[in-house]
Amino acid sequence: MLLHRVGRTFAHETGIRLADTPAPLYRLLVLSVLLATRIKAEIAVAAARELFAAGCGTPRGMLAATWQDRVDALGRGHYVRYDESAASALGDGAHLLLGTYRGDLRRLRARAGDTDELRRLLCEVPRLGPAGVDIFCREAQQVWPELRPYLDRKALDGAGKLGLPTDPRALAKLVSDHDLAILSAALVRVSLRPSIARELGPMALGPQSWMGSDGDGR
């Protein structure tokens, strides 16, 4: 089954219990910033874990840490090619969120009139960019229903490789709202690793292959 095979969100892999509250949303944002760089996903996940273990799981915590503290945490996660620039960007992003939204991404959400405006506001976060915004929105749809279905180009590319619908709304009908973020994560993995589609073979096209998850994909 597709969701059982590769249906793990990055938030889940990082240990973020996603909820519509400030701290988990901020941690997802930090993770998205780290994933947006040309670096292996497992390294970005490890670096995010180290940052959160060092107390950088909130904007105030990020700023309470020194720049060197952030560099050291990123280094422990082997995020070494971009550790110094990422440490600076994360500090600048924390300043932005505190100064503009009092550290609460729900205020950014409330300011945005639609998904396009939400994406534009998120792009103001240093080092996030369009790719990082897609990562954030794919996973935030778990707790922000107005984003659903958020199935971006990478997710739709993965759907095409499996012979699934490539229209977002048609694709979304194959799973429950709860599983949309998990489906999106699975399809992105297929897009990045076409061998997964070959491994699943005809099973990927049967209804049992995409319906249902183990309930632990968040």
C-alpha cells in the first residue's frame, strides 16, 4: 500500500506533533526552511531535531540561542554546507515572526485572504522560498483545512508516475481529509524516487494501495 510504504510526513519524521498551535506550526516552518535547501531530507530532519533539542522550537527560543548555538546544533545534524547561512536566516525569521505576528503563524494565516496570499506572506520568511512554502503547506493542510487539497507539482508528478489522477481534486477524493497530507508526502517521495513506483508495480493502482493509513502519519 502506498501510504503504508512511504506515507510519512516530514513533521512526523522530525517528531513534531502537528497542531494548530504556535509552537508546532513554528517547528514545521523551521523544518521547511531547512528542507528547502539542496540537501538530503534526512539531514534536514536531523538538523531540525537538534535545533529543537537545543531549545529552538519557538521564535523566542531561537533568538535566545546564540548564532553559534544554532550553528553548532545544525552541525550536530550534519547540516554543514549551509549551517552558517541557515543559522542567520533562522534568527532573521524569528525576528520577523515576533515583530509582525507576535510569534504566531495563525496571525499570518488570518491576515491572508486566500492560499495565494498565504503563500506570498510565507515567502517573506528568510530562506523559505516557493519550494519551502510548498513543503509547509503540504503538511499544514493537516490542521489548516482551507489549504486542502494542497497537492503541488511534485505530488502530482508522483501521482502521474503511479497512474493516479493528476487533477488535485480528483486525486484528493481517493483519501480522507485526514490522509491528504500523508498522501501528498507519499507522492512527493515517489516523484523524488521513481523506483518506488516500480517497486509498487500494479499494486499502486488498486484502491487498497492508497486508501487508509496506519493513523500515525502526522
